[in-house]
Amino acid sequence: MVGGERGLTQTMSRVKDFIYGLLFYDFTLYALRTRASIESLFLLVTLGDLIGLPIMPPYYSLRILPYVVPNIAAWKRRMLREKDLLETDVMGMMSG
Amino acid sequence: MNTLIALIVGAATFYLGYSFYAKRIDEKIIKSDPKKATPAKMYMDGVDFSPASRNILYGYQFKSIAAAGPIVGAITAAGLWGWLPALLWLILGVTFVGWVQDYSAMMMAARRDGDSISAIAYKLVSPRSRTILLIFLFLYLLLIAGAFGNLLAGVLTNPTIPLGITMLALAGLLGGQMLYRWKMDIAVVTIVTVGLTLLVIALGPVAAVQGAVKGFNGWLDALNANQPIVSLFDPTAAAYAGGFVNIKVSYVFWLTFVAVFSYLGAALPVWRYAQPVNYVGFWIMALTILGGALGAAIAFFVKPELANFALPAFKVWDAGVKGTLQPLWPMLFVTIACGAISGWHALVSTVGTARQLENETDALPVGAGSMFSEMLLGVLALMAVSVAGKGVGAAAFATGVGNFLSIFGLDPKYGSALALAAFVIIVITVMQLVIRFMRVALTEALGDAMPIMRNLHVGTITSLVCMFLVVLTGTFVYLWQLFGGANQLMASLALMLVTLWLVSERRNALYAALPMLFMYVTTIAANLVTAWNLWAGVVQPGLGKANYEVVVFGGLLMIAIALLLVLLALFIGWDAWQSYSRMKSQQRAGVEAPA
């Protein structure tokens, strides 16, 4: 009985995930992209020297540094990765 | 034949193909390893590279590959050659070609740091193959815009449809406002926007509404004394016997309506219009398809007369009329593009899903599972058009789905109106995104040489002008088959890359190489046949006639596109052969395979 209930819960969770992927996942990705682009801009202005674009005086960069340390690795990957024409904002919404 | 047997055949293909072929390739050749780090884990950036569960990705991948393609292709092919060739290609195509491409492209990208297909082409084949692939992509977008624009303008002249589609646009704007500006709950937004759209769609068949739209169309046509602007020979007219289609003012008006709808999608911020329209449209489509599928399954037991196929199983080997050609080989294989195999899937699989795989072992259920599921959608569309028996294309599909929905007590008149509206919604939501994509592609390609193309409105209007030019100069079937040609060539190129990747890793590449060769030869042949059809069916009859200058110009343009596609495919094929020979000679000389 317990095994049956667990199986049912598992199936329900899979169906929930499937519907989420079908209907809402592109909303999530869009929100994440929007947040990432604002964050990227902020980090570029404040810590641009980390990728060769010094914009702010180092004093302010150093003051901000402790707060943004967790985001730096992902930001550098986002900024320095080669982008493709296929990576447009509508790619996630397009259907075949 | 009836719907129940067709469903059983579809489900059995899914089970057997997935369990006994796809799983075997995954275990024996690709050897997916749950312990291997995926790009999502190695290069996590919180956005594009971010691990997601296999169930979420299955839903996401299915949504990205299954929309208008599997429906339009299946109903067009069934009308031309009968339901049997269409069904056979759907089940054999997906089993031996379709999932192979989707899954293998996904695994190839996952094993190559999440590279896109054009980046892989650059590295594995030659620098110019990347450029060729991007030209393919642009032509693919242009042709899909042309085919869908033609289809939509034709269907929108039906008086039951325009009101619902206008409501969809308004519901999209309202949805964006409610969700992002008023920060309302998604459930409330869904109930209000989807409910309103469904309500207005239901008003479509009401006599007063129909009369008003008919009157409006009549008034438009009277502007040109009810005379056609041009008449085009359409081999699919008059129940596929061939006949002339009149392009009147009302047709041009509804085409402009489609252009305005798409302009909003391309020019407004994504959250404001494109995304909510897509969301509302998806609900309408999902409800109709789900209802139709359930109705088809139980029709056999409840109303067997609705479950029997009325369309002939097989019509002719060559469905061409009056000097045009439609031989089963190669034309069936480009007419049914999605549903059996589609190049679009390789793009989605590489730049989208492959970068979000949590484990390598998820690629099989996500990539192959979604493709087999899409085949079922194609089978459903085929069933709908087969039980309807009469009518052409979208109208036959709507009649069939209307019959299935009538099992639940819905008046077939309203069921058909809902199905036709859902069909238009599927197509028009893709259309607006295609125009947005074209605008971005134009900016990327021409922005440096022509800075004015970077302007959002100039880019969008240029894309729409291209769409207009193509739509007004061709009949749907040629546009669709040319689009299918571009799409299937992209698929064979994706399979070519997979083959080269497998060879470079010294794995058995036969399971990808054989489908690649078949698709490559078939699609090149199909493009040449389409070029001939455009010459014999569009250009030649219009030469020297007054008012036909645009038709002739567009026909010649499409012939040029068909031949360009063939030429580019030959270039990339040659480069791939060179690359293959290089790899083989290196391997014979004992040089290590690249990591």
C-alpha cells in the first residue's frame, strides 16, 4: 500500500514537472535571463577590470567585491562565452 | 481502418522504437554515463547552462518541437497521396530517422561543451559550413513565414475565425499587463485570458457574427469590383484535382492583419506580447488537441461511424496535375517534415536542452521521448483529416477534430470552429516568433554593412515585406514543400555532423549515416522537383501577362532559393566528405581521436 502511494506521488510529481516544463519553463528562463542581463550590466560597471574593462575606480570595486563574490564565476562565463545567432530571446518560445 | 487501430499503431511504434532501438543505441553506441559531468554542471551560469529535471525538460522539449509542423505536414500529405503513405512515413521516419537526429544532436552537444550546431559544424567540418548553416536558417525562416502567411490569409477569410484571433491578440496584451505590471497570480491570468479567448471563439459560428464578417469581406472585395487581383493555379484546389485560386482584396487584407499581429510580436518587448500570446495560444491548442485525442480514442466504442477513415488509404504515386509533379518519392518526405524528422529539432536540442541536462542519461527520455510523442501528434492530425474525408487541409482537419469533440456532446459546428481557431492559433503564434527571429537574424547578418537594419522597425518591416513577397507569389503547397526542403536539409546536415562526430570518436556511425544519406539525397531531389513545379505551375503561366509581374518575380525568387539550397547542400556535403576522409586517414595513421 505504502509502495503504491509512493508510486502515485512520484507519478503526480512527474506529471507536475512535465506540465511546468510545457507551460511555464520558458517564463522562468525569460525571468532568469532578464535578471542575469541586469546583473551582468551591474558587474560590468563595477568589476569590469576583471574581464579587462576598467570602468569604476578600484576603490569602489573593492568595497563591492565581498557582496558579489558568489556571482563572479557565473558572470564571467556568461560574458566571455561565444554567443550564437541561435541564442535569441525567442528561441525558448519557438515551436516546430 | 479506424482511429483506435491508428492510435494502437502509434503507441506500439513509440513503445517498440523507444524500448528496442533507441535504448539499445544509447547503451551500446553512445554509452551515456550518469557520472559524466554535463555542460549544465560544468559551465553553470544560472541561465542558459543550468541543470533541470528530466521531466521538466521533456515538457520543454516537447513544447519546442511540437506545434504546427506535425499537423500541417500530415494533413497536406494525406490529401495528396492518401493516409497510408503518410502513416507509414510517420512511424518509420520517427523510428529510424527522427529520434536518431534529436537524441544524437543533443548528446553531441552535451559531449562537446554545449556547443550549438553551427559551432560544431565550424569545428568538425569547415568554417564555411557554419555560414552555410546560418543561410539555411534564414531561408528556413523566410519560407516558414511564407507558407504560414499563405495558410493564415486563406483561413482567415473564413468568417468564423477572425474574431477569435483578434481576441487572442487582445488577451495577449491583457495577459502581459496582468502578469508583469499588475503582478497578478498566473492562475487568475490564465482563467481570465484563456476563458475570454475561448468565449469569443465560440461566438465565431453565431449567424450574426458570421454575417458581419462576411459583409466586411464582401465590402473589401467590392473595392476591386469583386474581381481577383490575380488568379494562381493551385494543384491542391478543387479537392486536389487542381484549379485556380483567386487572390482578392479580402485575402490581402487578412494577410495584412497577420503582418500586424506579427509586427507586434517582433517589435514589442517579449513580456508585453509575444510571450503571453504564446501562452494563451498554447492552452487553446492543448485543450483542443487533448479533447480531440480523447474523442478519437473513445469514438470507436461510442460512435463507430465517427471513427472510420473516409479518406482513401492510397490515392496515386504521382499527385501532380497539369504538368506539375508530386511523386511520392521524394515529395512525401519533405511534405511531412516535423512528426517524422525535422531540422528545427537539432537547433533546439543543441542550444536549448543539451545545456540543461542534469545527467547524460536524461537525453534519451527527453530527446527521443519527445520525438516519439510528436509522432503521436502527427498521427492524431492524420486521423482527424482521415475521418473527415472531404475538404482540404485545415478545413478537413477542423471537421475531423470537430467530430471527435462531438463525442463529448459539443455541437460539431462549434467543435469545428474551435478546432479551426486552435489550428490558426498554433500557426499564428509561431508566425509572430518567426518574424521576430528573422528581424534578429537580419540585424546580425546585415547590421554592420547596413546600420539602418539595426533599427527595430526597419528590420521588422523588411522581414514582413519578404514574407508578403513570398506569400503573394506562390500557392501553399509549393511554399510548404520548399520549407520542408530547407528543414529536411538542415536535418540531414545535423545527421551529417552526428556521423562525423561518431567517426571522430571511433564509434559505430551507421545508425546515423544511413538516415543521413537517405534524407540528403531525398531532399535534394525534392528541391529540384519543387523548382520544376514553380517553373511549370507559377512562372511559365504568368509570363507576359498583365498584373502577373509580382507572381513571376516571386516564382523566380523561389526557384532561386530552391536551387541555392541544393547548391549549399552540395558544398556542405563536399566539405563533410573531406572532413571524413581526413579523420579516417588520421585514424589509419594512428593519430589519437580528439577528446
